[in-house]
Amino acid sequence: MDLIPGIDAVVELIILGVVVLGGGAGAAALLRRGDRSGTDAGATARDTDRGADTAVLDRPTDVSTGEAPTAPADRPPVAPPVEAPSIPEAPPAPPVEEEISLGERFKRRLTRTRNVLGANVAELFGKGVSDEAWDGLEEALISADVGVNATMEIVAELRTRAREEGATDAAAVLALLKDELRRALGTADRSLARADDAEPTVWLVTGVNGTGKTTTIGKLAAVERREGRAVVLAAADTFRAAAAEQLGLWADRTGARLVRKEEGADPAAVAFDGYNAAKATDADLLIVDTAGRLHNKRELMDELSKVKRVLEKQAGPLEETLLVLDATTGQNGIAQAKAFMEAVDVTGLVLTKLDGSSKGGIVIAVQRELGLPVKLVGLGEDVDDLAPFDPDAFVEGLFAEL
Ligand SMILES: Nc1nc2c(ncn2[C@@H]2O[C@H](COP(=O)(O)OP(=O)(O)O)[C@@H](O)[C@H]2O)c(=O)[nH]1
Ligand SMILES: [Mg+2]
């Protein structure tokens, strides 16, 4: 199939470059002001109680008053009203990076990518449409992580259309394939929803350990800060102190506020305090980091749904509950994701590590298997390595050589 040596690397390079450049024209464009129900949102947050063991770590703080909220599952914690905490200004946002350098960085990175969907349709169908060519295409799609089911559907549909529409050469098949891939990726709204009132927007971030939740939150905070929004990060991964410290580094770097508690603290209480801090400081956005260890699935899922319940008591329906998936884990990651979806209503996917050894077709597989749109893609470990996912640019990029 790989009749033109080196073609994969070139196609790969273009694929993600186009995704990034096509989608990276400013995250602002894809961030919409979403509807927000729950008119009583934040009613309890007026109490602004803060746990004595809660730290808002961007500065020394004088906001520690009262008892630590226990954040019960079924109703918001009740605490005596206290004076609104005075939380100092967050550090300034980092300087805006040049878009062009972003593109350049990605290009360099993507030269390492292998096995991205780079099926050379021109080669496969060069001698016309045949069973052999269809088999070759099937093989290429599966090896690009599109998934067996999606591949079978796509190829079956393609064969029908090729026959009906008289596609007899590579160019015609390619046009149909692009069309089918675009269809497989769908037309979902991939923008990140926001509160449309004076309340802070809340994005809850979930996913298995190591998929890139904390890193994605850091990158998101950077985008938001650059657009002038005040951001609070809540370290509700309390399993290890290092988790909060990692988020703290991102807060420092991006000029966001960090809300954390001691190791082992109730994650729901951290989320609760995070929302109160966002309210008290008039922040635009709260992003809640969570733990994702799977060794005790039941406990994890209970914990996660409690975090969500407590937040929703304060804030009304959350604008986003994002599920972060590691693109390099392929079908395994999809199985794990389903466990999270049982615990919380996920609104969108973030697919990280598309820069590494992952295969681009996984975007199609995860969307199809999970029934949710990929909203963002992670393309590296740095602060700028997050891009809105743009299906058109993605599909064009896959075949930009032809
Ligand atoms: N190459 C690459 N690495 C990433 C990406 N996103 C996260 N990582 C790395 O994946 C590892 C785990 O990330 P982390 O945010 O701690 O995952 P968490 O456990 O889900 O919070 C870290 O080494 C990150 O730097 C990405 O898009 N590309
Ligand atoms: Mg983490």
C-alpha cells in the first residue's frame, strides 16, 4: 500500500498542521455563550463560606474563615453567612504568543508522528475501482484506528455510492471518501458552552489518570486568560498532593487562581470552595480538575458524581463536563471512557496526544463509539498545544497530498 516511500510522514505533517492552523484561528471563535438554565444558580454561593483548610494560592490569603464545608451529596453545605472573602487579584496573564510560531512548532513536532491515517487513495485506486482496492482502503482505515465498525460502515457506504455515482477513478473515490469521513465526524457544535449571565461558567474535567486532564486545564486557562477572562482552577484531584501542586504550577503560569485543600480532602468540598471563590472574585470561569484512578471504579464514579451534584446545587447545570481521552490508547481508552459516562453526563471530548504515536483515525472511532463530539485536541505538552477540533480541516489535511 505504501507505494510512495515517505508519503505517510508528509501527510501526517500536513494533517495535524491543517487541523491546528485551520482550527487555531483563535479559540474565541468557537467559544459560544451557551444557554444556561437554573435561574437559582449560585444561590448557596452567596454564603461564600470557606474552609479553614482551603487555600487560594495565588497570594497569601485572608479568606479562611468558618468550618470546612462538608459538601453533602444531596444538598448544598449550610454554613453561617460570613463576610465575603477579599481575594486579591490574580497575577497577570502571560504574553500572547505569535500564531505563526504555534504552527511552526506543530510542524516540527508532527514529523515524529507515524501511522496517522494516510491511506494513499491514488495508489490504491490508481488502476481503477476493484475489490482489492476496497480491501486495501479498509485495511488502511483500520490501521489508522478508525475502528472496525466505523471502517466497515464507511467502506460499505463508499462502495454503494461509488457504484451509484459512477466513481471509477481515484479522484472520484477520494472525493467520496472525504465526504464519508466528514459525515462520520459529524456536524456537532464543538464550541465550549458558557454561562450567559453574571454567574461563573463551570467546566468539569474528567478522565482516566494520565490522559492529560491537568495539562489540558492549564492550556485552557492560558487561552482564557489571554482573552481577558478571570479564571479559577479547583484542584479536586486530592488523591495526591502532587496533583494540586501540578495544577498550581499551571495557575501560576497562566495567572489563574488556584483553590485546593489538603491531600485526601473531599473532592466535592474543593469544587464547592472553587465555585465560591469564583463567585466571590467575580471570575468568569471555574475549571475543576478531578482524579481519574481506576483501581476502584465504584468509588471513583461515586466521587465524581458527587462533585458534579455539589457543583450543580450551587451553579445549576454545568456548562461543560469534558472527558479527556489519550489518543495513543486507542480502543482501550474508549472502553474506559464509558465508565465515566455512566457516572456523569459528559458534554464533549478532549483528545490529547494526537502529536505522539497516535493515529488520527481515533477521532472518528471515539466519536462514533461514545456518541460525543471531540471539541479539543491536545498536540503536545506545552501551554499552546491545544487546538479546537475542526473536522473539515482534519479531513482535508488527511489527503492534502492528493
Ligand atoms: N505529547 C503530549 N503529551 C501530553 C498531552 N497532554 C498531556 N500530555 C502529557 O501527559 C502526561 C499526563 O498528563 P496530566 O495532565 O498529568 O494527566 P492527568 O493525570 O489526566 O491530569 C503529562 O506528562 C503531560 O505532559 C498532549 O496533548 N501531547
Ligand atoms: Mg491530573
